[in-house]
Amino acid sequence: MASGVVRGTLIASGVALVAGLGIGFAAGEPVHEEDVVGARKLPKDLCERLGDISELLPTASSPVFAQTGTGEVSCRAVAEESSQQTFTSAAVNVRITPYAGKLAGEGEPTFRPDQMARKAFERGKGVVAPGRPYPTKIDRFGRTGGEDWKVSVVVLRDDLVVQVDYEAHPVAPDKAEQSALVLADRAIWETK
């Protein structure tokens, strides 16, 4: 039990260090391990916790997410057109990113994890959706006669940014958007 806690702490510290180095590189400043506030650890079964996604994929496909990553988690499910009996296809990608913070040094401002997450959210594409419980951006892109849609939803909650990309044919744009929003909300809930 104690070795699991130590190992978990070491992994979280490593993720925070890598994230901090990336932030420092992007800002043009060196980042040291002692300057980084660790990012939160996400559950190992996070994609499984997102629940049933069969409504988002054609019926002949296997509605199960494949999970990759430990610091940032990516969930992916794809139904290729070639594997279907009808002219349908769909892909669902969910990326859950917990952000680390940077501690204040002499003459430097403090960046909390939630501030780093907000910066990432603000850089994302899309139009801000009104009336949502958490800041949300939506980007819709349609093709071929209005039945082929890609919807990207980005949601911010505290130190976490969730991005859901849902692409399907055929699908109504409003249904695709609503499905992506529900999935993003599930991801937020399962990381609390």
C-alpha cells in the first residue's frame, strides 16, 4: 500500500515536472521542479467511467472507449465506414487534461493550476456557449449536404480542461453538439 502511494506521488511529480517544463519552454523561461505545483491524478478507469456511448456510434460497432495516457487521459472510439453494413461512420475523442501550476519566485507572479487551465481554455477554438454551468466553447463544422458533422466542445472546470471531438455521418448538427456536451459533462463529473 505504501509503495503504491509513493509510486503515485512520483508519477504525479513527474507529470507536473514535464508540464512545467513545457510551460517554461513556451514562455521562454527555464522551469525548475521546485517551481511547479503538481497536477491532479486522474482515475485509471476514467474512460470506462464515462459510461455507455452506444448512442454515438453505428450499431454494428463496439461502443467501448480505448484509454491512453496517465497525466492527460485520452478516450477514443471509432466506427469505420468499411466495418458497417450501411454508409455510416463515427469517431469520438475525449481528452481530459489536468493542469499544473507554477509557484512564485522573486518578482514572478504565481500561476495556480486553475489559471493555467483558463489560459489553455481561452486559446481553444469555438464560440462561448451561454447558460452552461462551466465555461464552454463549441465549434461546429459541417460537410456534404449537412449530414456529415464534426463538433468540438471544450469545457473548463477549475484546473481541468475537457475536450470532446465528435464526428459522424449521418448526424444532425444539434444532436452531435448535444451528445458532445453530455459527454464533456460526464467527464467533468467523473474527475471530481
